[in-house]
Amino acid sequence: MSDEARLHDILNKIADLARNAASEQRVTSFTRNVPDHSRDTPGCSIKAVPTRLLRKAASNAIRLNPTNAPMMAPIGGDGHGVLDPLSIAVMTTKYWGTQPRQLTVSFMDDASSALRDRILSHMNAWTSTGCISFVETSGTGNVRIAFGPTGHWSYLGTDILSIPTNRPTMNLQAFDRETRDSEFHRVVRHETGHTLGFPHEHMRKELVARIDRQKAYAYFWATQRWNQAMVDAQVLTPLADDSLFGTPPDQTSIMCYQLPASITLDGQPIIGGIDINATDYAFNGQIYPKQSGQTLPSTTLGSRQSAVAAGMDDWAESEDAHTLPLE
């Protein structure tokens, strides 16, 4: 099979999985049956919009930032040249573009001003190298944060604009004034990375290849109550190999899970990041340059994040129109 045909086949499989995800019941959050040692550290899942909105969300992403559009090389004339529109949609990145932008933030659950300020300060840690910042609003924010018992998660980048305004775009389970400072560094900065459009680093193919699938299924069921479909989506489906720098995967990136040696084939852990590191800051500065008017070359791409690599959410179709536009 040619490389072009193989690419087409992979994309259509991704699209099929995305369709199936919308109707499949997934366990995406903590439950009462999770062992006590895992309750304080729920795994992060990237949420995805319902299948019916994937193309609209992709169109919105490209409107805000044309470089989000996938680079589609000509595909050979052997019957594999026509891509399903959904396949194209799931190849679209969700970055905000190089124009300096301030995203508003609101809180959907009660939180003290001290806690809100603390969260905002960690979200804005990314602004030391990037032009996207976050500011609290008394109204309905572009970013809407909840603290419910559904784990740690965020929608990816511009997808937050497709979420009904009565729903959160980020969840920080049980965060309060007693939460350790290290968790603000590890979790809030990680989830904000997703809001900026950054996928999971541990889903680079070199790291996925190190994971024992059966052991991963058992581990994530025991610690997160994630079923096999969820583990496939959040851990075992590698991203396309077109990262920004073309460098080896970075195990210490804030966007990388910590995975234990017990589920790897080589018996070595995937270290995982506990804070934004130098490479993260450099990546952020390339994607969101502070210099006004600077544009990225057309060959500068972030890793492609497929819809199947996210815990797909859903709501009543009647809610779809009630979304917050970005001026």
C-alpha cells in the first residue's frame, strides 16, 4: 500500500471512530469505585465537540487562524484521492492565531476571589512567551471553569467557541484553597495548554509505542475507570508526526502524562511534566509570537489532534446555537 493510500485509510478510520464515539457511552470521569490513591490525581481527558459539530468547529478554527487548515498534498489516482469531509475536519488544528488576543474567563461554581486569582495567575504563566492572555469577566467567559467531580479536562483551543454557554470548557475537579501549589502548576497550566490548542505530548508515536496496551487497559480501568475505548482515545492513539520542531518527544513537557513503568514495554516510566518547561515555552512563543504582526511560515505546524483522541461530549442539538462568539 502506498503512503498516500495508507494516510487516506488512517484518516477514514479516525473519522469512523469519531462517529462511533458520539453514540458510545464512555466512562470519562472518576467514580466512587476508584481506589483511594487515585482520587487526588484524576487523569486529564481532552473533550471533543459532538460529531455533528466537528466540521463547523473546524471551519471556525480555520476562520480564526488559516494555518489551522491541514496541508493536503495531492493523493494518488488509485481510488484513494477523495477524503471524507469529516476526515479533513479531524485533521484541523485549533490554534488561536498570531494576533494578540485576550480570552475572558468565568467560573461556574462558587470560588473565592483568592482562588480565582490564583487560577488566573497560573493560566497566564503561558503569557511570558505568548500573546494569548486570560482575564476574568463578571459575565460569561470564553473559558468557563467548573470544579465538578468529572476529573481534569478541557476542550481543545478554538473548540471552546462551539460549547454552549451554560456548559464549562474546563474542569478542575475539587480545586480549592487547600489544593497543593504543585497541583496548580501541574494541572491548571496543563489544562490551559489544551485551551491554547496543545494536544497531549504522551501521544507522540514514539511514546505510544513504548506502552503495553493490555497493561494500560488494566491500569486505567483500576485508577480512572476508563474503558478500552477511552484508553485508546486518550493514551494509545498516536498523533500525526508533524510536530512544530520535529524534535524527539519531550517526556518532561507539561502536556505529557506521567505513566508508570508497570505499563511500559521497556520497564521505564514515561516521566511526565509537572510544570511548563523550556521547550513548552519556546513552542508557545512560536505558535503565539509576542511580536505584533509576526506570522508563521506555512510549514510551521503543530501536532495534529484528531477528534478520536478526545472524550467526545454531547448535548441537546437545540443548544448548539447558544454559543459565545469571539470578537
